[in-house]
Amino acid sequence: MNKYGECTMKKLPHKFQIPLTVAIMLPIMLTAMPAVMLYSTLPKGAALFEPWLDTVTRMVPFALPTLLVIAGSIRFVVTKWLVQPAPSL
């Protein structure tokens, strides 16, 4: 608790920014995007859950390895050729 009686949360180091962002956004995107696409294409009054679940189960096995390869490749290119290394202390 701080001097005002409020609980303060200890923040994580900066190096966790990208992994945390991915860990939070990926499940949202993998579940919400199929729902939006299905909702816009299904006839009015049709059930959404079963087609959504089917789409998610077909999409995740391809999306996760693709993310790992693409994200790893982009990070390599950015750190190797586009960004200067951090100054040493």
C-alpha cells in the first residue's frame, strides 16, 4: 500500500511488453475475428456458436505456427537490420 492507502501493482520489466501484448491480443483475435465474419455471413436467426467453434478449431492449428514463424522472422529483421543496438552501460 502507498501512503494514500491505495494498493499499487508492481509492474513487469519492459522486456515483457511484446510477449504480453501478443499473449493478450492473440486469443482475442483468434476468437473474435471468426465470430465477426460468421455473424456477417450467417442468415438471420441462425445459430452462431457451433459454426464459430468449428471455425476456431480449424483456424488455430494454422494460426499459431504461422504467428511463430512470421513474428520470429520480423523480429530478426528488425533487430538485425533496422534498429540500432541498445547502448551498453
